[in-house]
Amino acid sequence: MDTLEAMAIFMRVVERGSFSAVARELGLSQPTISKQIGALEKRLGGRLFARSTRQLCLTDEGQRYYEHCRQILAAVDNAEHSFQTGQERVAGPLRIGSSGSFGRIQIAPRLHGFLQQNPDVSIDLQLSDENVDLVGEGIDVAVRIGQLKDSSLVARQIGLTRRRVFAAPTYLELHGVPVTPGELSDHNCLVFNQLEHFDSWSFEHCGEWSSVQVKGNVRSNNSESIRQMVLSGLGISLSPSWLFSEDLQAGRVVALLEGYTPPSLPIHAVSPPDRRQSARVRAFIDYLRDAFAVDGDVCIR
């Protein structure tokens, strides 16, 4: 038994809470994962997990062993990185997390170019509009928009997403066109509720900032749902420019309040704490940052 490999597998089982999830992640069978854990328990002379039919829980000894494993494997990783600096190959699996809309529109189309430059990398793109647990889901790097709430993450700002106010012509024909931010309070505003202060929209005009409290009959945690509601003529949204760029060109929506500029949102690439960024993670972050630098809707300041 390779003890370090078994320790790494044990840590992943703890973090994912499932033998089968780790087996899928590593491309192994579930019996192989169980066998590795069993061999580790035999070597240690005790149980790591208190198994039940419903869940997988660590024993007290297993919890202590897990903490030691984290320290040991981090030390091994750091030692290898110190030795290999400048020599590490961009290769291996890369598990990327993103919100659904940004992942589909901004990340997925760029993977072809990244993989052409780095053909030895294999990607697992996980899309969710919730801020998932990076360690628990085995995410190597996640792209998040907006101010970061978890200060423990290793973060690097890689861009900004511009925002504009959008509405469908059918909505404006029925309800009129707001010409100042203050008039938004009289309109049905559709809000993306994953952002802080989502119902207070701010704008800069001639060097001065102002805010308006908006209200509407629908809110959502999914920006593409907001887009569909805007296209249907339900209301007005303050959304990323890239979400409506094709609709704007096709005349399906109108950009409003163009003299008033909402604040752009930072885009960060985040990684779990206590995990060294591999060459493939660093290469992917650099690739995205360079790609965003030439994009009109997603930019570098």
C-alpha cells in the first residue's frame, strides 16, 4: 500500500462524504476506494469511519488522523513544489466551478482555446448559482462575481463585469421609458438576489453617486432566468452586459439610462485555502485574465 496515496484518498472521502463520489472523481471503482481505506485502517489498527446506512462519519481517532493527514500532505506538496519550481508541467485533471450563466457564456466557449494551449489537461466544469464548498466539492478553482464573502479563500481578481439596465420594447411600450434612476421605483424591477443589497441599485452620473430602492414581483438566484423574464416583457433588470449582448444587437432588448453608470462587479478566481495552486490552475487563471482583457463586456481595470 502506498501510504501517501491512501492518506490522500482518505482525505477526499472525508471532504466529499462519499466513497462513490471519490471513486468517480479519481476514475476508480468504489470497491477500490473501500479497499484502500480498509488497508489504511488495518495499518493503523483502528476504525477511521463510524459507518452507518445513512451517512459516513469520522470516529474521534479518524478526525485526529484527518488533521494530521492535512498537515503531512501539505508539507509533502510544498516540498515537491519547492523542488520543481519552474519545471512543473501543465497537465492533469482540473475541476472548475462557476455560476451557471457565466460558465455557459464566458467560460465554456474559451475552454477550446485553453485546451489547445494545454492539451494534457482534462477539465470538469461544474456550474451552480450557489457558492459551493470548494473543498467538499473538490473544486480546484472557481470563478466568482461580486464582492467575496469568504476571506479565507485564495483569491485573485481577473476582471470586471460591466452592468447595464435592460428592458424589452414590449415592456417599455406599456409602462414607459425611465429617464432617471429615480423613476425605476415606479417600475417592475427584476432582481438577482445573490448579490448583496440586490434591491438597491447604484449609479454614477457626472462624478456623483446615487441609489434607488427598487421593487418588483419576481426575484431569482439565476441570471438567465432574469434574462428570460426581461425578454418576455415582465420587467426591467440591472444585469451584466454580456448576458444581453446578443439580445441587444438583435433588438430584443433596449439598454436604458445610458448616461448613468452602475458599478462594475469584480471577477475573482478563488481556490481553497491550504491547497497549493498547481501549474494547471495558474495557467487557467492567467488564460482567463488575458481573455477578459480584450473583451468589451468583461474587462480588466
